[in-house]
Amino acid sequence: MVLFAGILNSQLWHLVPLILAVSLVYGATRHELLGPILHHAWKTTVWMLTFMGVIFAALFVLSFWL
């Protein structure tokens, strides 16, 4: 519960809009139409959040042994 409370008051909430903005710009460099841009941005956002989540989970588990 303490971890959840720490996340609510954390600056990590800035991460989601930042990743979404980066994904939109990255998608716009690959496509010109709005549909493919949004589709690519969604896929990139999910990929980035999943990747960062896996890294976070690995470091969180690893922190118990250190």
C-alpha cells in the first residue's frame, strides 16, 4: 500500500503524457494520414510502457536482494 501511495504523489504521472507525445511525433514522422499516425502512436505507447514496466518490475524485484 505504501508503494501505491508513493506512486500517486510521484512525478511518474508526467511519464504517460510525455510518452504519448513522443509516440505521436514518432508516428507523424512515419505517416501523413491521421489514422495511421494514431495507430502507430498507440502501438508505440503500449510498447514503451510495457518495456518500462518490465524494467521497473525487474529492478523492483532485484532491490529486495540488494
